[in-house]
Amino acid sequence: MAQDYTVEQLNYGRKVYDFMRWDYVAFGISLVLLVASIATMSVRGFNWGLDFTGGTVIEITLEQPANLDLMRDTLEKAGFQDPIIQNFGSSRDVMVRMPPAVGTAGQELGNKVIGVINESVDKNASVKRIEFVGPSVGAELAQTGGMALLVALICILIYVGFRFEWRLAAGAVIALAHDVVITMGVAVAVPYRD
């Protein structure tokens, strides 16, 4: 037959940690981080990638391993604004990301970039792929992502509320939103460029 025990009997001889004595300190730290994250996102804004802002991606294969700094300097001297250049695959494969250029189609911009690289960096450079992403696609992607996040939080709220209690569901969703906001604030605060 099962016997009932009290909490004191189950914890007899064990060290008991009083986490709740630090609740105001933890709440204060959490509140400071939350406010700092929201302020950072409001002031600095997001460094949206090409998928959200639109632009052109050009994948190039070079004959020799790429000197990314030389390529960046060459493109900037040729008048291209803020080219983002990085290796992918091997050291000879380069991805050039260009912000949207007014009045220039993606294919035309790609041809200009490869022309500059052929003249100044590697005369045997070849284009693997040129892809243009319009800013309207990026706006739609951001809106769809936001809606997916909202639907996921509502589904979590409903499931936890149904399975356990509504108070627990609200606490779980608030904790998730808290974590997402702080993570986004850190991502905005730490300077990072593709």
C-alpha cells in the first residue's frame, strides 16, 4: 500500500535551495535586459539581410583562390555601394551580394560586376548564378514570418491552457516572448555583417 509523505519528509537530510529569495533581483535583471533590448531595437534598427531588403546575389568562380578584400575594394572603386563578398564552397567560389540598385535589373547588375572582376581581379572569372530578390518579396517574407510566430504562440497558449492551466499557458507564452525579445536585442546590439 502506498504511503503519503510530506515535502519535509521527502527532503529530509537534503540541502534545500531557496531560489525565490532572489525573485526581485531576477525580476530586476530581466526587466533591465528587456527594456535595453527594446531600446536597442528601436534606436539601431535591424540589419536586415538581402532576403528582406532585396538586391542581387552573384555567385562567381575564380581561377585562383579569392582575395575578398581586393574584390571588395575593386567593386567599391567601380562605384558599387556596400558590396558584401564572402566565400562559399571552395576558396575559389565567391558570393557577391549587392543592395538593390535603382534603375538596374539584376542580370544587368550581375554583368557589370563580373565585368569589373574580369578586368581587375581575375580575367577568367565565370558566373555560376545571378539571382535578384525584390524588396516586396522581402516584405512578404517578414510579414509571413511574423504571422507564423504569432500563430505558434497562440497554439502554445491553447495547448498548455488545455493540457495544464491557463495561468501556466500565459506564463509560458510570456516567457517565450521575453526570451525572443532579449535574443533579438542582443542580435541588434552585436554588430554583425554577412
